[in-house]
Amino acid sequence: MAIPTPKSRNLNPGTILKNFEVYLYAKCGLGDTTIANYISTMRRVFPMLGVRPTPLAVDKYIAKMRKDGASTSHVANTSIALERYGAYMGISIHLARPKSSYRMIQGTLTEAEMARFIGAADTIRERSILALLAFSGGRNLETCNLHCSDIDPINSTVTFRATKPGKGHAVRLAAPCLALMVEYLQYRKGNAEDPLFVTARHGHQMQPQDIRKLVRAVAKRAGLQKRVYPHLIRHSLGTNLLLRGTGLLAIQDALGHVFLTTTLRYLHSNPAAKAREYVYNAPAYL
């Protein structure tokens, strides 16, 4: 199937975005999440730049974003989306990437807070969702996409399906979490390819907003005086593994990070852990 090319007489934003989506799938080989982000970005910038922006207008838009204090990642992601869109439209757009700095990971839940959080679950379904997030470090969308067959009791693993090309990975589960998941599977009584987690009311596959709502509700029930959201639970696993003395490579593997530099954020955010590591491993010169 030929990729539709935009023509001057057909500059309807909705049509262009649909065809741009086809281009991203067919010509760029990107994953669902990345494409959705690019489409969302272009829908956001169309009112300011139009559907056929000039390179100068794009430069001014990015410059304003930086002057207004937009985060490094937000500027970088917007720049990439604009470059992809420029390539599709035949517009020469080339933007520099702002240098990123380590963002401190703050507000994570301690082991005691996490135990209180999971303990506030009302049902085995709620407890299983929260425990799996806590012990696996799974991302919200990855957890929603799990099937019953992705829990492997024999090898004590959960396999997260790729939300981006090449990003699928298996994670080993601690014994208490695995035992809970086996109990949940018996309660769930689903077929191998059925969604692992479904909504309580209608039995539909859970969506990211469903898990966010559940996490907020249980955190409130547990009396936690923090803003708790799914990705914070992932950060809490990385932080608590580090505080227990786990090496960075093991944390990288547990969280499915592609680059070790991503895992280093946990070390940079915990100076006490860095200091303790040095004191413990300092050579015995004297």
C-alpha cells in the first residue's frame, strides 16, 4: 500500500495526522506508544505552527519552549516529533537536542510504606495488581497488556510484552509475589491469552487510567501522605533495591532499562547509598 503524501489542496489536520500515523508505522517502524506520543505532540502544536510549518517558525517555537522553562525531555520529545513530521511533509527541520541532566528521584515509598500500601488492598485482584507492580517494577501500560500466560510459575518470572520495538523483557518474581500470582490465577480462571487483569465491574482489560485510579484509591486508604502513582512504585523498587545493596547491573536488569545511564539516576538520587558503597568497599591499605 502506498503511503499517502500530503498535497497543498488537502491540508485537513485530521487527514494529515491519520496519514502521518500510517507513515510512522510503515516507513519508520515505530511502536504504538511512540506513534501515539508523536501524534499527540503534532495535535498540540498545530494551532501555533499550522500543518505546514516553516523551519524558522519551528525554531522560534522550540526557542520559546526553552525560554519558558520546559523540561529537557519535553523539549527533546517535541523536537523529535517535529523532525519526523518534517520528513513526512518534505520540510527540512533539524533541531539540536538540549543536554539532559539527572532528574532526582524523590518521594519514593519505603519498604514499610510499600507493605502498608499493598496491605490496604481490599481484594485478591487489587492485591495482585499492586504486588506485581511493586515486585516487578512493571510500567503501567506493560502491566495492562499482560496475559495470563505471561506469568510463568515454573521459572518464577513475568514476561512484559514490548510497548516499543525490542523493549519486551522477563522479570524474576520474589517468592511471596509469585505465590500470590499463582493464587490469583486460580481465582482468575482465565485462558492463557486472556488479559491478566480486568476491571471489576465489566471485566474489560484494564487500561492505564484504571490502574492509576486504583493506586490513588488504595494509597488514600492506606493513609500515605504522598502522591502515589504507578511509576512511583517502579521508582520505589529501584530505590529499595539500591538501599539493600543491589548492584546497578542487577537493578538495570530488574527494571528492563536499555541503558545503564538510566539506572544511574537511582545512585545519583541517593548520595547516602553512594557513600556507604565506598566505605564498604574501600581497599584495606592500612
